[in-house]
Amino acid sequence: MTAFDLLMTDPAPELTPAAATPAVTFESAGETLLGVLHVPAGPGPHPVVVLLHGFPGNERNFDLAQALRRAGYASLVFHYRGSWGVGGTYSWTHLLEDAARVTTAVREPEFAAAHRLDPGRLAVAGHSAGGFTALMTAAADPSIAAVASVAGFDFGRMAAAFRTDPARRAWCLDLFGGSLAPLRGTGAEALVAEMEEAGDSWSLAGLAPRLADRAVLLIGGADRDDVTPAPFHHDPLVSAYRAHPVERLEEQLFSTDHELSDHRVRLARTLVDFLRRHLPPASGGTGG
């Protein structure tokens, strides 16, 4: 079956149980995180992909969730604390804490059994700040088999640049300040200061030793991404991971904008193909 057919074909009607899209919740630091799980048809157990949206989350990657389901992967989209109606305060640290909590929760025996999930087969994928969060989460959890970062924002490299280039700090303040409407409990200065305080501990290049045995996919914007331009965020990271080396590193550059607005099908195909090489579903796909 071609990648095109795989992404565009509904499951065979005889597959049972049927595909499902339950709303799910997770507790993180006393707050209830809201999520949507996309469960493929068939008995499973299905490998799981946790999708991490960026800042503030205007692009939430539900198209990828649906494509992954059709390819035989259960996929989860959720909101962090302080975003899109979820209680608590928004911060970069809370992104990391919430991602760690959710990637643990989807593998808990009761949750996994209820949704036909394989707790031993988990990947994380994220866009922009979600790409940063995906790589940090995988590096902290050796049981995560594969990780994908799409137009990932390297917070550690950006914070280091503040020390010699105040214009970058001003640019981040402007970027963050214009996107706060769906968020609560934070502001542009607080978000920039949090980056500065974390410093090199949030350098994505520094994660290479902990990702050396993992399958890693890095996708960058070649020319029209003005939020995470490849020469600053993507290219140095690829070089660092190749140098370590991260043996199962795959990387691509797309000629598109930060949201990959005109490359969504190619993005879905690339992500599915990557996962099928490193975390293939037992059914071979068409479980959506």
C-alpha cells in the first residue's frame, strides 16, 4: 500500500472494535488537562503517539492525529496547563512537566487497557515549542522509542544568544506578547526570563548523548519559517546529533512557513514513514 493510500483510506468495515475518538483527561500538578485520543479500529494493542502543540497552540496538529490513526497508531492531542481553557498557569516548565505526566499516564495499565493501547510502544512528536518539549521529554525517558521535532524551537540556544544579541530578546518579547490570548497566568517577560534562567540546561544539542539510541526525526523550514529559521534552530541541531552520533537520526527541510501550511500532507507522510520504520504498528496500518 502506498503512503498516499495509507493516509487516505478508511479502515476495513470488518475491523472491530471500531475506531473511536474519546475525550480524555489527565491530572498534572492538581490541574485537569484536556485531551482527545484517536484510537484505530481493531483489537490492538496499538502503539501510541503523543502530539505536542506549540505556543500558543493555534496549530494543534489534528490532521496528523487523524493520519496517524489511519496508519494504525493511537494518537493523542492535549492542552497544557494554562492554555485553551485548562486551569493553572502557563510556563515552559509546565509544558515539560505536563508532557512527562501525559506520556506516563497513557501507559498506565488501566488507561492502556481501556483504549487498546500498547504501553511498551510510545513515540512523541511536537511542533515548535512542542518540538522542544518532545526532544526534552524523550531525553528524560529512555522508554520512549521514537521522537519527532517539527520546526522545533531551541530555547537553550536562543537564551544563549540573548547574552550577546539583545535584539533577539526583544524579538522574543514581541513574539510571545502577541500570542497570549489563549493563555493564562503568564506574560512575555516571564516567558523570556524563564528561558534565561534555564539557560544551557534547555539546549537541544546537549541532549545528543541521551538520544543516541533513539530514533529521532528533525524537520525544519528551509526558507519561509521566520519563527524557527533553519540556520539558527535546525542546522546546528542536525550537526550536533550527527557528530555524537545519534545513529538513527533522520532530517528533512521543507520549503514552507513555520506552521507548514502548504506541506501538511508531506508532513503526515514523512512522520508516518518514519514511525513505520522504527515503531511499526502490528496491523500494518489502515486502522483509522
